[in-house]
Amino acid sequence: MPKIFEYFGFIFYFYSNEHEPIHVHVMHGGRESIFDLIMQNGELAELHVRQKSGAEELSEKEKKTADEFIRKYHKNIIDKWIKFFVLKQTVRSTNIKKKI
């Protein structure tokens, strides 16, 4: 379960046995939601949020923060997805300490 980002208490990560579409799990305060990155022509077209089975969903405020973060760092998330799942390489977690 590679953690890819930390951002003011938010943890962004992948599960080791993931599937497409490219998506990232976001945890904050024991709550968790999943964000699907929908790409068109190499650009982020949409983010779909869904609840993780068996987990309490992020609050609306937390979802908004996660959404803003993912939109800003979506290229990094995709790069880490490709590195981990396609190239089978280790990815490092990045701690973002600057507010968006």
C-alpha cells in the first residue's frame, strides 16, 4: 500500500492490487474516499468521488480539500501510478507543507 502524498493530515495512497481507472485513496481522520481521475486527451477531465466499502466517507469539506489537492497534483499522481503499477518501481511519499 504505497503512500504517495501527505498534506496537512490527509494521506493519499494506492492499494498494491489496484485496477483502472487511475484512482487514489484519500484518508483523513479515520475517514476515507476514493477519487477516480478521468482523463481525456491527456488532460484531467473529471474527478469522480466514491465511498470505500466499509469506511466512513470523508466530510464534504475534506472532499473539497482532497479535490483541490488532486487537481493541482494530478500529473504527479499519474506519474506515480505509472511508476508503481506499470513500471513496477518503488514510489516515494511526498510531504506537501505549503497550503494550496
